[in-house]
Amino acid sequence: MVFTGKRQHWTSWMGQPLYQKVIDTIVARIAAGELLPGGMLPSETQLAAEVGVSQGTARKALMMLEQHGILRREQGRGTFVTARTPDSSLFNFFRLRDHDGAVIRPELVDEKVVQRAATAEEQSLLFDKPDRVYEISRIRCLEGINSTVETSVVPAALFAGIENRAPLPSALYILYQQNYGCIVLKADECIVATAATPSQAKALNICEGAPLLQVERLAFDILGRPIERRRSLYRTDRFSYRVTLD
Amino acid sequence: MVFTGKRQHWTSWMGQPLYQKVIDTIVARIAAGELLPGGMLPSETQLAAEVGVSQGTARKALMMLEQHGILRREQGRGTFVTARTPDSSLFNFFRLRDHDGAVIRPELVDEKVVQRAATAEEQSLLFDKPDRVYEISRIRCLEGINSTVETSVVPAALFAGIENRAPLPSALYILYQQNYGCIVLKADECIVATAATPSQAKALNICEGAPLLQVERLAFDILGRPIERRRSLYRTDRFSYRVTLD
């Protein structure tokens, strides 16, 4: 496996690098609720012994998790899980707000999960050039109005059995984190205005050709791996996409 | 003047707080090219003496400029101007990219600058509840195609005489910085899909009703003051708005 992420770069010929074993262990404990936000981690020495790696490898893993805001190291005190909650994580990646800027909670209206062969584009974008992917198609409702049509595509190998978990929670990233150890930390979005197709118009109760906001997202997990391709179409007559640039 | 910014909060009854005098001095020197990126600032003591404030006030100003990424303090070495160039600043706030993600340089096609009374909405949004504003209306071209219709509204008191500088540079924030000491550091954007009006369609050579991306921006300067309201309409058939969430 040779993979070049946008931020991270690593090469491994014999499977995963050793520090990833440490990261997986910590992430699994956070995901399982064994390590809570604010909770203290074992020392580097203990961690290295538990996982069976060198202290240097344990340190590298802790540094990576710290860089990504998952852990916080305090001089002379220890290493702690930051207070990242699924909720804050969710709303960081869900940018739709009402006209007053208030957060809206989307609700699931319709859902379909299928496993299928990956397209060439999906293979080129997603982690580990997957042969098979899951396609999760959903219609979501905002304040009583069908407002989003979304299609998420994820590598089948990373999300085994996701089709048996339906109905999926409205916030997929919580599911990814809690059941598959994939913590989404970054997303690149590409936004355009487009005209509603007949099927989109029907799903959203609008006229064919009405303007829709189309957001194409590539989401990266804690290891910088592109794990989800998502295309979202939004009605923006009552809501808008908000972002802060700095 | 009582002003509550989103990030900063300060209250002053007799004009500007003293540390702002120090900030203005430093910002003016950066804007004038006297202090270059990477250049070292005078010590707190020297700065305080030059501007005629206490050392504590000079320190507060330096800390604010550091928090905003304008200065970088190095333990035991001194305080330096960070390598923020007008170019990097510009492209941080100009999010349109071509399909390969490459930066596009917009070119000015048409421009109109007028001074007029502020609307009630502009008064409520912009710094110091301005009575008068400048409205800068521009059509800009991307790779040979008229692609954006933009209207920027700024308080007249902060940008005196801007109507005499036409034609304005394509990157207004460089002008704001170099001629008015206003360094734009943050922008809140509100994005929707909309249908082209007859005048927009004419300016952009598209059909009436064609989908356009509308970006409403409120830009904040280094002091957290909302100094520009901008509405941009983009053709996104050949370009897209890109953003990274993390």
C-alpha cells in the first residue's frame, strides 16, 4: 500500500506502519467510551508495553493524535483526550444554518444502502483504490421540509456490514467513529449552483430546473485517508451554507 | 463608541483604546513596506516610548497582533512580522477554483463606485453604524469569461476618497490594507443557490433563471470590526467554490 494524503504522507510495504497500531488502539478505546473526553492516557512506556511497540513509536502516535486535536499533552501532568464530542464534530461538518445563523438538526426521510463496484473516479479518490463501495443515498428533512438529497460513497472494506445497520443515524460520522474507528477530521468541499434534475425536483418538492446548491465533499479521517465521497444537494430557499474564512 | 465584535470585545468612551494606537502604528509600517515579512520589530520598551504609551499597552498590542497571525514572537530572539503577503491573503478569501483545483486570477471588466446613504441593514451590520457608505459594483472575468457580479459596501468614513482611486485593483483587500490600514483577517460567508435575474444574466451572458452561486460575506479587520459587506454572484459552470472544513 502506497498512499499520499494531502496533509500526511506515509509509505508502507508490509501493511500498516507500527504507530498506526497504537493510534488504532487509542481510537478504539475512545470510540468504545473506555477513554472519555478529559480522561488521561497511560504513559508512553505503559502504552508501548501494552501494544508491543517501542517507546519512540508510542510517542509518534501520541504526537500525531495531538496534532489532530484528539489528544492534549500537558507538561508534567500527562496526556488527555480532548473534549471533542460527536455533536461538535457533527456540526463542524454540517454547515447549513437558518437565516438567523442557528444550527438546524436534519432528520432522515428516506434511505437506501447498496454495495456495488466502484467507479474509476471513486477508485482514484478513495482510500486504497477500492474495488467495492457502499453507496448510501438519503433524503433528509430540515424543519419539516425535504431539503437535502445526499449520496455518500465509502470503501466497502472499511465499512463491512454497514447495510445491515439501517436505518443509519442522521449523523453518519458518529457511526463511522463509533462502529468503524474512522474519525473524520477534515473535508474538502467543492460547491456549485446547479439546476434540479427531475428526480431531485421530485424528492425535494420543487420545480425541475430550480437552483440547488451542490456540495461535493471528500472527507479524510484521522490518518489523512480519504474515506468518504459525498455529494449533497440542498434547497437553499430557507437555509444557507455558512462558512468562516480566516 | 461601543462596539462588540464576534471575537473581540472592547469598550471605549473617549475614542480609540490606547493599544489601538500601537496597532495602527505597526500596521501602517507593514502597509507602507517599512516593516517587511520576516522583519524584526523594535522592543516593547522602544515601541512604548515611540508611540507614547506604557510598556504594558505596547505588550497588549503585540499580543493582539500575534493572536491574529500578523506577528510572531520568538523566545529570546524578538518579535517578527509573519510572512503574510497580500497574495496569500487574497487567495485565502477568494475561493473560486477551476475543476482541477487551480487558483484563478480574476480580472476587472467593469466597475462603478458611488457614495450613498447606508440602508438600515448595512447600518446594523457594518462598523460604527455608518450613515454613509461606498458601494463598489464590479463585474469580473475568469479566464476570459464574465463570471462574477460583485457589490462591496464599506463605511464611507473608513475609506474616504476611494471613489477617486478608480479603477480599483482586482483584489480590494490589498487596497484596503495598503491605503486604509484595514487588514481583513476573517470573513463570514453565507452561500445559497439562486436564479439569475435579468440584469445578472445580461452581465454574465447566461440565460435568465440560470443557477448562480450567491455568496454574502461580512469581512472583519484585524480589530474584529465588520468593515465590508459583499454580495458576490458566481457562474459555477466552469468554476467552483472550494473550502476545507476541519
